[in-house]
Amino acid sequence: MTEKRRTTGLAEARRARPITAEIEEEYAAARLRFELGSTVRTRRLELGLSQEELGRRAQMTQSAVARFEGGGTVPSIPVLDRLARALELDLHVAMSPRGTATA
């Protein structure tokens, strides 16, 4: 008898396994990387820059810019600073009590 495999969606998979503090932390980190990447991409497009041109300005390769925009890297503060300067932005890094929204 052939066993039938059942495919599950992401939402179903999340419901099937409990969300631990560690998983929540990973989701938060991924969300932050995605938001940073999205901000960089949006600003790059506003300025009419290619990934290659942004990379040149920020002393990065085009592929590094692409990975950053896709949320695939954990950036250091010096990298964030170089990107901000290349995008004609000021970088602000802040720490606040948990649960406090920052703008």
C-alpha cells in the first residue's frame, strides 16, 4: 500500500508546533532584517540607484546589497552606517525598554 503524503501550509505548520520564546526571538530577528532590507531597497529605488551603484557607494558588492535587501544578512553597525551614507540618510540606533514602540 502506498502511503499518501499530506502537504501543509506555513500557517498550519505554525499551529502544529508550539511557539517558544526562542522561535519568537527568531521571528523578531527575521522581521527586523526584512524591514531593514525593505527600507534600503525603497530608498535605493527613490534615488534611482541600481544595486551595483549602491554597492559601489557603500563599499559592498552588488550581491551583498541584494542579500541585505532580501533580509538574508545580519548587518553590523558599520555596514548600516555605510548604507545610510550611500543612501543620503542619517543612521539612528536606539535601545528602549521592551514593549516600547520606537518611530
